Amino acid sequence: MLGNNGEDDRRLVLGVARSANDNAWRERLSAAEARTAMAIAQLHGLPDVLARVLAARGVQQDDARDFLTPSLKSLMPDPSRLQDMDDAVARIADALQAGRKIAIFGDYDVDGATSSAIFAKYIQWLGLEPIIHIPDRIIEGYGPNGPAIEHLHQNGAELLVTLDCGSTSFDAFETARKLGLDVVVIDHHQVGETLPEVDALVNPNRQDDLSGQGHLAAVGVTFLFLVGLNRELRRRGAFENRSQPDLMALLDLVALGTVCDVVPLQGLNRAFVTRGLAVMHQRRNYGLTALADVARVNGKPAPYHLGFVVGPRINAGGRIGDAALGARLLTTEDPHEARAIAERLDQLNSERQAMEALMLEQAGAEAVAAIDDRDPAVLLTGSEDWHPGIVGLIASRLKDAHRRPAFAIAYDATGKGTGSGRSVPGVDLGKVVRQAVDNGLLEKGGGHAMAAGLTVQRDKAEALEIFFNETLKSDVEAATAKREIKVDAALTATGATLDLLELLEKAGPYGAGHSEPVFAFPSHRVAFADVVGKGHVRASVAAGDGTTLKAICFKAEDKPHGKMLLEGRGRNLHVTGTLSIDTWQGTPKVQLRILDVADPQKSRL
């Protein structure tokens, strides 16, 4: 928030103007939000730290109680508010009641796998068996394609439903039309004014959709569709002699897709994840349970487990293995098959990690050379030696390391490149990629603000980089002008208790658009620090009264804050990070994930 003189009125925390990672530590709360926090605490009798967390995330004093108990019932919109929803519901209800064969065409990421799984499980509850097709990332690429549609038609499909894809599949749907296939699209990606001719296209991000649900992942849109379909089938009397499908039982998969697609955990998305985590804890889905066991997920599941433990293993199938493994895992009713698929995905994930490490070393060197040479606002890296299924991960690493949008492109022997980009808040990659398509620089491309995919010929890469930088330079400069960490409150190791975490959990779950609370720990002694695993730094920090707090600093061995920890044994340092519960042999303990450190003697300007 800006004060009357135009300057940020959020004060420095512990006076840290320049940390080990060159960040300023600032209070997340503005002066106005601090007043709101005080009002929330007084009006609702809530502890100050919880009130501060709520106010800093835009919660107003009158809304605090409802925010702490998010209700699907109150947040769920009428599905009919989405453009084309009623047409889609009617078309599929007709097909189900007529016993027509339905083919599901889903995307190869977690959002696509979970969307396909909840749609398939609903149909299976009705006693029908759909065909599920997840495209091979390398051979088929993103979205529906003619050969796959022809294959589905040959296998008896009469109605094609695309999930998490299809909004721009003009050529593929022309093939479907010629074959006599009905087509329903359920998607969430940004699209232009012109849409393919299909029977129904449900996408809250189409330009004529006024539902206000554009923040949903595809799995959230699919769930809304199932709510509408269930309502229509009930109206038609389909459940007079049978029980209705249990839609609430699908929320673990809705939560998984929502978290892994990194959509804002606000409003309905937050309710999906809150309820979905509770369903996941019941271990009702054989596939999710098997994968959690293989990945050694302990304690209550949290968004972290979905986004960084379970999700990457499902994605590994689509990146370097069989793209259909994820959907098969999430729909199987055989615990033995679930265990076998989970173990295969875990193995693929290990192979993916090894490949990623090698690619990242090469991409990192290329990025550093580009920054030293011309300091581009957008990084564009590529190689013929890279696996196209991993370029999105490389782009994400480059974006984090260099604090600017980044693309990584895998070229084949003909010079055709398949690339993926990741952005920083405030820079819309999906928009600029679509502009590059319109300008003839890309064969195809699309996405949303924070992530985009593209297909480019190598001889156009230089022109593409120039276009990206000319178009986005001012946006990137504005988005990256401030290097800072926003801190919710100061704590000591003594105050970092399980009771505090239980309290903070009420304001969660945390994720994209609803960030985890960050705490600063003033002048704590580094009692212990060493390197563990693949470049992580584990540590123990102690408050003045001797209370210690275990900590982990991921991938920090060669980073400034990691080095300061390793070299700071026995010294007092300011530390900032997030808190979580680490369960070891059934015993929960508080753990600090360190984001940054600062020398109390040198961090002030």
C-alpha cells in the first residue's frame, strides 16, 4: 500500500533492507490492513496472529467467520451460469440415457488426469464404461488430434468429451464432424473470440462467459459440470430406482488438480481444496492412497503433498512415460493395480529428476550467458538434447533462479521445437504467446498468464526472443523492480508450536493466490547446519531461552542464504520462513522451511 507521499508504508521487518538473497523484508500488512486485523481480533475474539494472516489476505472483518469455515454450498455457483453449460449437460444426459459410447479426451497433466478421472468415475457409477484417451506428449502433442479421434471412432465412440483442452482444436473437430461424432468441450484455458464449431464449449475463460469462474482449474469446471449433469438426471427421474452418485467423494481429485494447476486458492477453489484434503485423508481413492504410500506421505495431507509429492509423480507418466498412467491410477478400483501403477510412476519420477538435473545444468549456463550478453527480460533457452516432457520444469527453475519469465525449448532433428514457459506475477505469458502465433512467429501456442506452451522452428527463435522482449520488457521491469519477502509476523522458536500451526490451519489451505504465512525469527543462534540430500541445508536454530527449532532450506547449498547458514554455525542470524508439521515415526513436530537469512550486523542500509 502507498502512503500519501507515494512510498510503501509497509515497514521493514527487523530492519532488514538487504538479506543474504538481496531481499528487503517488509511487513505484509499495510497500515490499513493492520487496522483491519485489530478489528477482526476484537470483533471475533481471534488471536492477533490469525487476525493478521486473515487481514493480509484481503479478508474483511465482517467476512472472517465465513472465511474460516468455507462452505461449498454457499460458494458453489449455479452451473447454468457458465456459457453453454446447459447445452453440454443436455447433450451428455441424452447420451447416457441412450447408452451411447462416450470417449473422454483429457490433457496429459494432473489437471487433465483428475478431470478425466472424475468424469469417468461418474459415468461408471451409472453402470457405463467410457473410453479414456490421454495423448502422448511427444507423439501427439497437446490437445485433440485427427488420428486419435479417428481411433476413438473406430472403437465405437459416439460422443467425444474433451477435458482441459479443446478450446482451439479447429482441425481436430472438423475431423470429428466428418465422422459424425458429437463433441462437448470442457476447458479453462484462455481463448480468442473465434471458437471451434462443437455441440457445446464450456470454458469460463471464453470471452462471452460472464460467470466469473475463470479462476477454476479444468477439474473444477468439470466438477461444476457434474453437479449440473447430476441435477438434470435427477430431474429426468434417472435416480428413482438407484442411488445417486456421491459427488463429494470426488473432491480429493478435484483438490489435487486444483493445487497442481496452480490456480488461485481463493473462493470456490479454496473450498474445493479444504473439503478435498479431508476426503483424501479418508483414503477412499485406491490410486491416491497407493501413490501417497509409495511417496511416503506421513500425517494429514496438505497442499504441499499434492503439489510437490503426489502431483509430480502423476505428471512423470505424461512427461517421460505412459501419459495414461495417471488417469488409470485415479480410476482403478483394484488396490493391487493401484500399487503397481504407483510404483511405476515413482520410478518414472526418479528418472525424470535425473534427466532434469542434466538439462538444468545446460539451461542454466545458457541463461547466464544470455544475461551477461544482453540481459533479456524474457529468457529463451533450447537444445536438441532435451526431453520435451521436462521443458516446463526447466522453465520454472530458470524463472525462479533469475526472477524473470523463462522458456525452455526441446528441438528435434528437423529444427522443430516444443517449448514451455513460466512467468512471474504481473506478466501475462499466455497473451504474448497468442500474439506471437498471430504474428507468424509460432506454429502454435497458448496457455494462461503464468504458464504457456509453444511450437516454434529454430530459425525463428531469435526473432521470437526479440518479440517477447520488446513486448514484455516494461511489464517485467515493473514486476521485478522490488526484491522483497513479505512477512506476516515475528516469532521465536519458543512460539513456534503445534497449537500455533493448528490455529493457522484455520486460515488455510495455502497455495497460489493465498500464500502461506511467513514469519521472521530475530537473532536466533544457528546451533547446527549441514548439507543433506540433493543440495538441501538442514539446520537447527535456537531462541534466547535455548528453545530450538528444526529447519530445512531446500536446494540452498550453493545459494547465498544456504552458504550463510553453513558458515554461520554458532552465530546469531535473522531467519525467515514458513512453518509446517514434520511427522516422524508417528510424532508430529514443528519444522521451519527457511526462505532467507540476514546478518543482524550487515542487513541494514
